[in-house]
Amino acid sequence: SPSYSSSSSANLSFTFYAASCPSAEFMVRNTVRSASSVDPTIPGKLLRLLFHDCFVEGCDASVLLQGNGTEQSDPANRSLGGFSVIDSAKRVLEIFCPGTVSCADIVVLAARDAVEMAGGPAIQIPTGRRDGMVSAASNVRPNIVDTSFSVDEMIKLFSSKGMSLNDLVTLSGAHTIGTAHCSAFSDRFQKDSKGKLTLIDTSLNSTYADELIKQCPADSSPSVLVNNDPDTSFMFDNQYYRNLLSHRGLFQSDSVLFNDERTRKQVEDFANDQVGFFESWGQSFFKLTSIGVKTGDEGEIRRSCSATNT
Ligand code: HEM
Ligand SMILES: [Ca+2]
Ligand SMILES: [Ca+2]
């Protein structure tokens, strides 16, 4: 459905598991913490997983379902990660509070904790989301932003989820952590007659472009990863916006936020004011985690996050 009512998110509660599983949030947090201490790439993965869940069928863990033709089989989702962290949190929760805590809530809480552990703001998030039964690859393409999108196209998709221009600029700040495959920004380069890459997107700083070509030469392996934020890749800070100001946005969809008059001011403000970015992040993240939530009798509480109960 194109526009989600806010009545569903009004059914979420800050005390949803207070009686049924009082340490639910604590158990998710511990799982995220220990996984991230072993593998520092986990926070970025968990944050992107939330985005791809909430924009397709709402925040309902549809992205976790495995099988032929599910969301995971769409090319836009092949580079997602963090599933094993969600699974281990669920395993612990099923021992202490069987059949109680939804995978949809675990995805949200894990992303929230991941941001905080990477140095970002702490955010209170209500719970009570239920797990969806539908996961179709064909739902992914129309609902997930591609790096080739114009600001207009991004605004259109975001507003169909009840998200504003401000939310778009704020949530794009997620690219202050995490990594990307070379193919995610190869459209900014072209192969010359000798098979070497040259920059065709003039909105990119040429020194930065040279670094990217070095890390991602034309013949590089498809498994090569590049940091989204070349300066503070593991730190959730406002460096993403500073990068945009110095023409070092990795994706075309990042650069356009600085090149478009409607979004530039917000980018400049966040580049100069991390506290302001963090405040805005709290609000936009809250909205993201409320998109299309299922509550009450809708959906189910999955026993295993990768499969529906029946
Ligand atoms: C607005 C348009 C957006 C576009 C076009 C976009 C696109 C991408 C692409 C292409 C990647 C690299 C994937 C790969 O090659 O492995 C990526 C990574 C990432 N994105 Fe976005 N994204 C957008 C918005 C968001 C939002 C709203 C969030 C979260 C709130 C987000 C969080 C992330 C994170 C954390 C990573 C790093 C993932 C990792 O380290 O594995 N992105 N994004
Ligand atoms: Ca979903
Ligand atoms: Ca950073």
C-alpha cells in the first residue's frame, strides 16, 4: 500500500515486553555487542538490513525469509548481511521467552543498538511489531532506492513511505559507516581503450576518484569492498556530510544531495553540527522503524526468523 497509516505505529508500545520478556532489549543488545566486537563490519550490516526490511512491506522481517523468490533473491538484497546476528539474538530469546519477541522487533532493536555502539545517538524505540508472512522478490525493485536515482525519484519513493525530504537527507547519513562493492559506484567511471577506468562523473573529487580506482580497478574481484566513509568508516558521526561538501560522496545518490538546491542547506547544516544531525537522526530513525508495522492480530511471532511458522 502506498501510504501507511500512523495508527499501526500508535499501537507500538515502550513497555510491550515489560511483562512477557523484560530483558528482551538487553538480550538483543548483548548479542549485537559481542558480534560487533568480533566483527566491526556488523553495525553497518544491521543498519542497512533495517532499511531494506522497512521499505519493503514495512518493518516486518520480510527481508529475513529464505526460499525461492523471496526478497533476499533480488539483486538489490544480495549484498545484505547481519542475518546471523539476528538469528543468534532470536535463539537466545526463544530460550528465555519462547514465542514472544518478533523478528521484526529484533531487526529494529539490533539496528538501533548498532548505531549507538558505533558512536551514534541512543534512541528509545517502541516495540510490538509482528512478523509478516509475505516476501516476494518482485516487491524489492519498486521500493528500494537505486544509486542512479535523482533527488526527485528519491523524494517520490520516500514520500510514498511517509518520509520527508529531511528524512531522506538525515537517513542517508547512515553511509557514515559500512562498505560497498565496487559495482555500486562503477557507473561513475568508464573504461578507456586500454581497459583503464576514468572518471566520467565530474561531481566527484578527482583525488578521491583516483583512490577509488586504485581500490577498484577494472579487473578487481567482485568481492572487493570500499568504505562508504573514507575518513571514519567505523564511526557513526557527521563525517558523511563533510565528505559531501568536499565532493567525496561515494554513490551518485549521495553526491546529488549536495548538488540539489533543495537538500544542500540540510547537508551543510549537518556537516557543521553533529548534535543537530543526531537529533534529526533520532526522529527520522523513529519514523523509519514505524513504516507499515503490523500489530495486534496481524502476522505472527516467528519461531525462526528465516521461515514462517507454517
Ligand atoms: C537514499 C538512498 C540510498 C541508496 C541509493 C543506498 C544505496 C546503498 C548501496 C548501493 C550500498 C552498498 C551495498 C553494497 O555494495 O554492498 C549501501 C550501503 C549501505 N547503506 Fe545505503 N542507500 C540508501 C539509503 C540508506 C538508508 C536510508 C540507510 C539506513 C538508514 C542506509 C544504510 C546503508 C548502510 C549502513 C550501508 C553499508 C552496508 C554494509 O556495510 O554492509 N542506506 N547503500
Ligand atoms: Ca519488510
Ligand atoms: Ca563515519
